[in-house]
Amino acid sequence: MKKLAFGAILILALSVSFVSCRETAEKAQDAASQAEEALEETGNDLKEVGEDAMDKAKEAGESMKEAGEKALDSAKEAGEEALDKAKEIGEDVKDATNEAVEKVSQ
């Protein structure tokens, strides 16, 4: 009788252990699935952040290029204006010199 009671208790204990282990394994598997989903979402978020950063860098590069082109155009215009002024001054000096020579020759 003792062996029968002891055997029944042993079988009951083993069955509870197996059920408990199966539940633990299922919980672990669920936790792993949730962690995988979270990592996937994080990866997607990081990818989007990287793409946004690349877009912003590209926009900044284009803005810098435009600013450089404008500065180059402004410098070219300023150089052309300075050359025109220098030509005008040269003509004025030439005219003044010719007038001075005429006055001296009279």
C-alpha cells in the first residue's frame, strides 16, 4: 500500500513538472517572439532615421552648392563692374591727358 501511494504521488509530481515545464517553454517562446518583433521594429526605425539623415545631408549639400554658385556669380559681376570702372577711369585719364597736351601746345 505504501508503494502504491508513493508511486501515485511520484507520478502526480512528474506530471505536474512536465506541465509546468511546457508552460515555461511556451512563455519563453512567446518572450522570444516579442523580443524579435521589438528588434525588427527598432531596426526599421533606425533605417528610417538613417534615410532621413541622408536626405537632410543631401539637401544641405544642394543648398551649399547653390550658395557657392551665387557667390561665384556675385564675384564675377563685381569683377566685371570693377573692370568697367577701370576702363572708364582709363578713358578719363586719357582724355584729361590729351586736353592737357592741347593746352600746353597752344
